Amino acid sequence: MSLLALRDLGKRFGGVNALTDVSFAVDQGDVLGIIGPNGAGKTTLLNCISGLYTPDTGDIRWEAASIRGLAPYRIARLGIGRTFQIVRPFPSMTVRENTAMGALFGRPGARLQPGAALKEADTVLDVVGLGEKRNYPVLRLTVPDRKRLEVARGLAMRPRLLLLDEVMAGLNQVEVELALEMVRRVRDSGVTIVLIEHVMKVIVGVCSRALVLNFGRTLVEGPPADVLKDPRVIEAYLGQRYARDQEPPPYPPPQAGEGNEK
Amino acid sequence: MRRATVAIATVGLAYMILAPLTSIDAAQQAGLPLLTDKVWFRIATTVAMFVVLASAWNIVGGLTGYASFGNIAFFGLGAYTVGVLVGIRNWPFGLALLIAPLVAALFALMVGVPLLRLRGHYFAVATLGVGVATGEVVNNLGPLGASTGLYLPIVRSDLLFFYLMLVAAALAVLTTWVILRTRFGYGLLAIRENEEAAAVIGVNTNFYKVAAFCIAAALSGIAGGIFAQWNSFINQELVFAVSDNVQMILMAVIGGAGTVLGPVAGAVVLELIIQTLAGGGSGSVYSQIGLGVLLAVCVIFIPRGVIDFFGGRSRLSLRYLRETLRETSA
Amino acid sequence: MSQFIQQVILGLLLGGVYVAVALGFSLVWGILNIVNLAHGALVIVGAYITWLLFTRWHIDPFITLPVDALALFVIGYALQRGVINRLIRAPLLFTFLLTFGINLVIVSLLLLIFTGDFRSVTPSYSGSGLELGSVTIPYIRVAGLTVALVLAGILWAILNRTRTGAAILAVGADRDAAQLVGVDLRHMYALTFAIGAAFAGVAGGIITTFQSIAPTAGDPYTLQAFAVVILGGLGRVSATVVGGLAFGLIEVLGQSAPGLSSGYANAIAFVVLVVVLVVRPRGLLGRLA
């Protein structure tokens, strides 16, 4: 039985169909990468799963039970955590306190007290690499660190599924490598991950499967290497010229030998 | 600066608690100097009352970030609960005072659930509407005395009401302090800082907001109930005054919204200024002008409140003012 | 039945007043994101100016309207440029408190100058009206509605047919982008507020023709202006017109309902407000988001 299953999910805003007939499943231990051009509906998808939006059609199931229409806090407590594309920290709290908030409110079953939550935060901060900055006020953090904090707060919830929304956006090459390491550590600790990304290196670097969204519909699904070579995907991103005329796309497809290695 | 402030505050507090005792007959007979008089009691009780109101507002506006302009409705309902129970139905005051916060909290529950779904401007004016409309409805209800108001049997004891209000103030401050130490408090802060993020990490935002609203209402209701018996007379103008609502907000803000002692500092400082400006009558036109100008100056120049200075974080200087202005000006 | 028709007509005529009052309020809110709690006070200042001109020099109230507009324009410009501009980037609560403070000061100054006595303006034609069968349509109210609609037209023209209006709309849409194309923000803010105040002043002049005024008479209009904007929707002149007329209808029909009297004006405004916010937050004609 899948951990998370979406079936024929649809969401409209006024006259715009943000999502149409989206279906896929995520199994325990998967790392699913969701890619697609801007406006494809990727963040809308995450918002539906985490409860900020209610889908108009279709269903979302968490271990066979429907979570469609549940309030966000309930979904969080079931073990689903998420980060935001534009980070949303709590500005008046320190890094440690921000992280502890996840432990304080997001644990399925357990009702932690502030003291215990802060201790939990310390452990998590080491995983994401913010251990030394634990007492910094949030406003002192750089952008990459704020993204780590966002992930830390999610991890502190001890989620079974973590939804990452463009964690790599705005990072340079070196920072992407470090962040990729962090995502691998999260994966190895047993957390199932669904991540939205534009940085293809991440998709081939850590994902077990990839899903392409275009205009709110699923286009292709499969192993990352295959998906990225699929002409339909190339057409969606780059236009017909590259797909049809077989001109080599600007982005080099993954060579043999690259893949899910450390 | 900090140690001096703590020292002054402790002395001040001791004075507030002990000085009234000199007015008891026994103390007078023992030859103690009389440290208080009618005016002292009136001002001190009013200050204590605003400490309750400002602290209560702070829970919803300062901690949770939902600036309510209608909290005065809870004060008024508390006052009218006591007014009706004691003035019309002859219940004992003590019992009525226990019911007052319950009535206020229940009302907060009723209006809070729909209203707390609104944000920013909409929430502020919707609550303003609650405050105004509740007063208006009460003013039109015959059984509640309508526009003539309600009279209560007179109880002459400055001492009693001062201490009652002081206990209410202590309760309000203590409540805030406790909240900020618990999970509930962190949840409120999270809602203030980023409500969507709070929701996805597991904070039941609707429940928390309504709970904060009800707590604030209960505290305000107690203050209203005490006021009703203290003043022996209530009507719409006295207990549903929107300017009082603004006053409590101003006190919390210039004292330091979101802190435990900010509202206390703000209430003390502002009420003393108002009393000085009024020169005896709190409704005088000059005091209103003074209040308006003070309001403008405070929100423009010290938006984070004076508690910023006492915490040692900033110093009141030209540079501070200039930086504050730069942050918020066009 | 004719009673009902009379009510509807009165409601629309009253709605005209609300349109006039709400136009300036809606402009300032839509463009500057300022809910001006002193709006009612500005209206009353305009009313007093009209009253002065009528009482001292016997000038017909409708002729004084341009004077109201000009005076309030100047006051509004100074107010925004000198005071409110200092808080334009601060959290909403502070502009709220600031405009409330300004309201206090203005009302208190009016109390000092004019005392709390009620003043009225009674031009010679105030009692008469058009008789259509058993229905009476007071001339004064019709004139008020006409002025209000003309005002709406003027505002629409300013916003949509002039360069200044385009600049104002730009500031409302994206202040940074507006700055980048050369708009002087401080001046535009002040200008927008001044126009809003001018409209408030004219509304004040209209008000004198059918009610007596006192310094505190402006406060209810602020809450009602808010309700009108919520009801009609933010963002378009037509929305404010529809909101104002609808609100006038609701108030007249509501007050004629059994059990309610005119003392419930604010309560009715509030109920309308909350119902709309809960059921259809964008209002009758407002844009989504």
C-alpha cells in the first residue's frame, strides 16, 4: 500500500484549471521529484496535499485514508511536513526556537513541552548543518541557511513524508552540492520525500522517480534519466524545435555513470 | 538603566500595595500618615483597570497579532452583567462578578469564530463594528435601562475596589506571563509571525485564536464588572466607548506589544498623562486633543514601545528616532 | 405597495449620500491601503464650511461644494504629506491608530471652534419635493444623488482619462514599479489623499442639506463608508456606486422592519459588513484578490 496516493486531483481558481486529473503514488522510502515549467501547478499540488487548498475534484489518500479537506494542522500531525518556496520563518524567534516549533506542534501523537522540543531541535539542527548557528536570530541567516532552517523545522516534526518546495532555488553550485548532501541525509534517515525542483542535478542526484507536470496535468512519470530524455518533456520546457528537430537541448542529459551515487 | 528601572518598579509596586492601608481607621489611630485620598484612589483604580484592559488586548493584539478594535464590548458586557444582576436582580456582587467574565467569554466565542477568519484591516474594522454595534444594541434595550443607564446600590469603599482591580491587574499580567511560557503561547506567536507556516507545522490556528480571544474577553469582563459596582452607574457612553478601546491599544503599543510588562508600563504612563491633561475631568476637549497628538507622535516615533528602552536594547536618541522614521516613511 | 416604493426611492436617494461619502474613502484605501478612520471628520469639516458660507453669506449649499472640495483638498494634502506619509510603510495597526488620533484632534478642534451644538442648513427649497401619486421625492435628496453620481463620474474620469490618474493607479498597483518609472511617490500619496479628502468635503456639503451637524456627527459615516466599500468591493468606482446605493436601500428597508429603529444605524452597518465578509469577501463588484 502506498504511503501517499493522489487520484484524479483537480483544482480551479476562477477560470483557470491549475490542476487536472493528477494521479500518482508515493511509496515509503521514495524520493519523488516533481518538475515542470513555471506555472505548471507544482506548488498548487503541494498546497493541496498539505491542506492549504482544498481540491475541487479527486482524492488524496494517506495510507488508504482520505485526507482531502482536512485542516492543515491535522495533516501536519499525521506526519506530513512541508517547506515553502519563499521561506516563512518566525522572525522573532531564534534558529533553535524556530526548529523547536516543528517538534512542539507537529509530532503525531506526542505532545511535547517547550523544554523537550528545544532539545529535539538541537539534534535536528545538526542534521541540516545549522548546529553552530542555533542561537542566531533568523534575520541574521543567509538565504541558503534560511532554507536549511525551513527543512529543519519540518524535520523536527519527525514527519514520515516531507514536501520540499524548490529548496535549491537561488543557491549557487557549491550551495546546491551541500543542500543535496542534506537531502540525502534526510532520505537516509527514513523520511519519504517529494520535492519540487528546477535544478536537474538534484533530480538525477537523489530522486528515485520523477514526475513532470505541464499546464496542470501529468505529462510523464518514471526514472529521472528516462524522463529527462523524453521528447515530450523537452518540448514542454524548451519548445518544439528541440524536440522535433532533434537539436541537442542546452542542458546535457545525464551520462551513463551519473545517478543515485553519493 | 535596567537595574534602576527594576528598583524603581519594585518600590513603586510596594507603594501601590501598601499605601492604601494607611487609610484604614486602625492605621490612622496608630498615627500613620495618610498617604492616599479620594483622588489617589480614583486614579490608581483607573490605572489598574487599564492595566487589565491593555494586558487583555495584548493577548489578542500583541501576542497573536490580531489587532481588535472591539475589546471594549467585553468590558461593557461584563459591566452590564454585573449591572443587571446586582442592580436589577439584587444578586450578591461577588457572584455577579464571577458570571461577568463567563458572559464576556461566551460572547467572544460567538463573534470570534466568524470574525477571526478575517485578517488585517478587515478584522480591525469588523471588531470595531462589534464594539460599536454592541453598545448600540444595549443602548436600545429597555430592560437594560436603555439610554438612561443602570444604577447599582452604592458601595462606598475606595479601598475595596482598588484592591479588587489590583488583583484583576495581577491576574491579567500573570496570565500573560504563563501563556508566554507554554506551548499555547508559542502557538500564538507563530500565528502572529506567519499564520500559514504555523498551520502546516501543526498549530490548530482557529482554536488558538478563538481561545486567546476568549481569555482576553474574560479578563476585560472582570474589569467591567468591577467598574460597574465601583461607579454605581453604567450606560453606553461609559462602558462601550471606542476611545477607551483605542486607549488600551495605545497603552499596549507604547508600552510594548507582545511583552508581559509592556501593557503595564503603557497603562501607567499613559493614564497618568491623560489624568494630568484632563486636570480633573476626563472628558475635556483639551485632553482629547492631547491624546490624539500623543497617539500620533507615539505610533510614528516609538512603534515598538517604551519597553524597548527598558530592556536595554535601544536608547531613546535622535538616531533611534531617525532610524524608526526611515523604516516606515514614504 | 406605494409605501414600499417610497422606501425604495428613499433608499436610493440615501444611497447617493453614501456613494459620495464612500468615494474618497475607497480611493484612499484602494490606492494607499489606508483605512482612514478620520474620514468622517473630514466629511464634517466640509459640512461646517458649507454651513458657515450659508449662514454668513447666504450662499446656497450646492454652490459651496467646490469650496468644500478645494479646502479639503489642501487640508488633505498637508495631512498626508506632513503626517501620514511617515507611516505609510508601517504595519496596518499603526496607520489605524494614527488616523484615529487625527480624528480625535479634528473633532476636538471642531468642538472648540463650533461647540457641540447642532447646526443646520435650511435652504428655501428644502421641504418641497416631486409628487408622483402618493410618492414624494424630495428635491434636495435628488440633487444630492445627482451630485454624488457626478462625483463618481469625475473620479472615474480622473483615474482613467488623465496622466495623473494613471500615475495614481500605478502607485496603487505596485509602488516600487511606479517609482521606477519616475513617479514621485510622496507627492502621489499626498495627491491621492487630497483627492479623497476633497470628495469627503463635498459629501459633507451634501449632508448639511438634510441633517443637522455636530462635531461628532462624522463618526458613523466612517463605519458606514467601510461597510459600503466592503459591500460593493474595492478597486472600481462602479463598485463603490453600487455599494453605496445598495447600502442606502438596506438601511432604509432595514429600519422600517418591525422592532428596529433609527438608533440601530451602526448595528445595521456592522451586520451587513460581517455578512458580506463571511459570505462574499470581495463584495458585489470587487475583483478577486
